[in-house]
Amino acid sequence: LLESFGWPMGPAYLIDVIGIDTCHHVTKIMADSYSRMYSDKKTAINHLFELGFLGQKSGKGFYSYKKDKKGRIVKERDREIEKSLSFLKEKEVAISDEQIVERMMFPMITESIRCLEEKIVATPMELDLALVYGIGFPPFRGGVLRYVDNVGIKTICDKMSFHRSCGECYQPTEMMLEMSKNNGIFYSLKQ
């Protein structure tokens, strides 16, 4: 789904490429630094790390990896790995493809806007350029904040309520709520 949004790869595959051990370490640092990133629930990353599944480098992660006839590493779905992650399902909830994309995008949107609020970046354009060139945000979408303008900040804030049970990172920031009230945008038509 995230590839159809425009990302080069989906999150599970990206984590396998980066390395589950690296992601485990980073999530711990983020949780120690920011309370909104903390969860007392066992995560897929924690579980796979405990099993010693480190992603591509160990041959198993969210996927299994084997070499094809030409020696290239190929990912494959692995039913045993999927079964071992079944503990993550608390209850069956019907969720649309659009809501899956939202669940992935909304924390990035919130943290990006927080960077503006906290003056970590000076302008929406700087932030969008950093995300397009730095992490591969789909360039045809113009960056996170251009995407927010295209969807509408009010629409995003309204839709975030569906995902609030997933954690604090689905809570709109003060800036988001204020912009939502005033139909605010990050880019004017003059830019």
C-alpha cells in the first residue's frame, strides 16, 4: 500500500533492509527521549529482535530472504514469521487501505508540524525538501506539508480521531488544531 502512495518500499521491508537490531535500538532511544513514542506493549520489532531475526542480514525479519539464481537477495513471505506475530492482534478491526496509509502517514505529519512549532526548521519548504531528499518522501506529492495542504488540515485532524487508540502520536498538535479551525495552509498560492 505504501508503494502505491509513492514510497520506494513498505515499512516492514524497509525495517528489514535497515536491520531490526538497528530499528530496535532507535525505537528505544526515541521512547526514552519522547514520552509520546513510548509504548508498554510488545512490538513486532521487539519480538523479532528477541528471536534473533535481524532482517536481510540474518535471512529472516518480517520476510525471509534467499538468493536467486543470479545471487540477488529476494524477499519472500514467511507464514511462520507471520504466525509468530499474531499476538499483535488484540481484536479484529475492519480497516480500509486508506486508513492503513493514514496510520502510517499521520505520525510523520504530526512530527513534521511539531518541527515547525518548535522552530527546528524555519519554513515548510525546508522541511518538505529535507523529507523528499532525505527519506524519500514521494516527490510528486511535494513533501509532507504540501500533502497536508492538498488533503486539508481539517480533514487530517478529523481523520486522526479514528486512530487515537494507537497512541499519542495520533493526537494533533496545537498548531494543527489552530490551523484546522481557520482552514490554514502551509503554502500560499503566491509561492
